[in-house]
Amino acid sequence: MPSSPSSTTPAPTSTPAARREPSGKGPSGAAARLFLPLIALCTAVTAANIYLAAPLLPLIAHDMGSTPSAVAWLASVAQLGYAAGLLFFAPLGDSVNRRRLVAALSLVATAALLAAAASAGTGALAGAVLVASAATVVPQLLVPLVAERAPADRRARHVAAVIAGLFTGVVAARVLGGLAGQAFGWRAVFVGAAVLTAVLGLATAYILPVERRQRRGPLFAGLVAIPGLVRRSPDLWRACVRQAGMYGAWSALWTSLALLLTEGEGYGMTTAAAGLFGLFGLAASVVAPLAGGLVDRFGAAKVVRSAYALAALSVPLFWLGGQVMAALCAAAVLVHAALVASHVANQTLALTTTSAPATANTAYVVAGFAGGALASALAGPAFGHWGWGGVCAVAGAWLVLGWTATAVRPARSARSARSARSARSVRSAR
């Protein structure tokens, strides 16, 4: 497999959907100093919304008169909603005013979270979670902006800072969500998330640079352009497929973990105790800056290969963790380190490999979350039929698919390139 280009390639700034005018004034003074930290914090809060339901499944099931495995599909609904929101909203980052878009989406997510807190049944809750997750695409509107503003030799480090915020939010959703849910009920958790989303979303919109853009073409031209963009960029295609495999494996394990920890046939923990297990996810926040430095120094391909090796090692440890808590703890650290290292490398590559970074980033994140949503949807029934071993089998299958699918692509690409060169030679001879 040929090595991917280094992430130090200058970030492209032209886009097919819009012509950028001079940006006017950007953040200055205190706002400039707060720019990256506030974006990372906003990313943490909004990312937590996607995973809010996972640690609360036992409480939701009890309140709705059901079983945890019967409502496990709510976790996949959140991921599918996020993927749908990415398809429609994230490409707009190449063509519309991001300040207005971030503010509008933050308010929509806030309203949907409040509706989820007031839901009387699983159907209404699923609908509210779907809308909230679809509007929770603010991080993916901000990552291309961070990459665009970062110095070329530190681009992966800046992207890694935002990704560290994202994974901190995932950990907070599991740990704080579980503790708050046990103490105040799952509805209070959704209300608290709504308040934080509104405050941080609007504050982030306020400090974003002023942009004056003249849009050309349809509003959703970026959405239409995604398939062609992926076809023309083998590096983007590889990043999409590999992250779908990695994220699917992580999602199958992590969204099902509450079932193993709380059910009587597993460890029989309370929701609050199971939520504390999410502290192992802090490994991702620690690894993100390290991964950014490694990508800047060695390139994305080597980091992704190492991440897949770590993830492959974590799957048998997770299986053993069904009976041995120490193995479960070690596996949790490894899989988070693998996921975040892969994510930093693949997302940096996606942002720097085409002339439409927001659209390419959309393709990348949609692919990852689609893989995660499908794996989560399969993991629930697998746990119900075959127990924790079935969940581990789903995770292992996703890693194999993600790597083998990309391992054979370069050969086909090379043959296609040779055919194209031969055709050009024939035309020149004529």
C-alpha cells in the first residue's frame, strides 16, 4: 500500500461551490486567544449529545417499561441522525456564513434535546434524538476552519486539539451522563445538555471570523459533489473506509458496554458505576496531541497502520473482559488510543487532499458514522443472541472489512492509472 501524503501539505482553500470574498475582520485580542480553546470546548459539548443516550439506556428502559437490550437501537438512531446532518449541513461550510449556521444549528439542537427530555415514549424520544443529532454537526463545520487557519507545520496538532475536545465530550457523556442520570433521572441529563449546547454554541458563533461569501450554484451543491470527490481522490476514499471500519469496531463495543456492565449476567453494576468506566476514554484525549505530532512528522499512513494494530489487539482483550475486569480496562484504553490516532491521521488527510475541505470532511465523517451506526445496530441483537462474544465478533469483522477493502484498492488504482497513460499514449501517437 503506498504511503499517504504528509499532512504538512498546505491546506487548499478554493471551493467549487462558492467564491470567497475578503473575510473582513476575524477574531482579535481576547477572542483570538479563546478561538481554539472555545472551539474545542464547544466540540466536546456537542459531541456529547450524540452519545447521551448510551449510558442512560438502563434508566430509559426502566422508565419506558422495557429492557435495556430492547432500547439499544436508540444509540444507532443518534449516529444515523448525525450522519444525515453531516450530509446536508456540513458541506455548507464551503459556501455559507459559518457564524449564522453554527448559531442556527445550536438552537435547533437545543430545542430537540428539550423535546427528548419531555418524551413520553421511545418513538418520540427516538425522533427527538434523531433531530438533535442531525443538528449536532457544529464540530465538523469548525474543524476545516481550524485546519485552514493553522500553520502548515502544525496543522495536525491543531486538528488534534479539536479532536481531543470531541473525545472528551464522549467521555463526559458516559461518565457525567451516567452519574447525573442515576442522581436526577435521564430527563434531567437531556435538559442540562440543552442548556450547555445553547450557551457554548452561541458563544462559539460569536467569536468565529466574519465571512462574506458569494455562493455559486445550488445550496446543496457540496452534497451532490461528494461521490465524485471521493472517486477522484484515492487518499480520501482510503480515509473514509478505514475510519468506517475503525469507528464501527469502537462503536459496537462502546455502545454495548453499558449492557455488559449493568445486566445481571454481566457485572451487575449500577448505571452510575458503569458510567465511571468511561473514564478510560480519557486515553483518547491524551493520545490526540501525540497523534497530531506523529502525523506531522511521519505522515498519516504509518499512524493509521499502528492504530489498526492496536485495535486488533483490543478485540480479544474485550472478549476476555467479559469475565476479567482487568482485561476490559486494558482493552478500553487500547481501543480509544487506536480510534483517536486513526481519526487524527485520517481526518487531517481528508482535509488536505482536495480543493473542497468541508465537502471532503463531510464525506469522511459520514463514512465513519455510517460504519458506526451500522455496527451499533448489529451489536444490540448480537448481544441479545450471543452475549458479549457476539459484540466482539461484530467489532472484529468491522476492522477486517475496513482494512482489507483499502488494501486491495491501490492495486486497482494503479491498473487504472496505467490504462489511462496507455490511452493517452495511443491518442498522442495518432
